[in-house]
Amino acid sequence: MDINTKDILLDVIKAVASAVASKSGEKLVDYIELLWGNRKEFISKCKNLLKR
């Protein structure tokens, strides 16, 4: 069996990137859910900022 350091390193990088992307995706969904739940308040605040 030939162990290729480059392939192992790429597999590790892919695994780490996948885990980070998964966590980021989960946080994004949580943020969108929070924003959606408070959308009326959020829109109102945006309108107030634009009026200034």
C-alpha cells in the first residue's frame, strides 16, 4: 500500500473545510430563523434608519 502524503493532507483539509462549512451553514440558518421571527421589528428599524 502506497501512502501518499499529499492525498492524506488533502483529505484532512477537505474534512476540516467540510466541518467548518457545516457549522457556518448551521449558524446561518439559525440567524435567518431569528431574523424571520423578528422581521417586522427588523423592517421597522431599517425604515427608521432610512428616514434619518
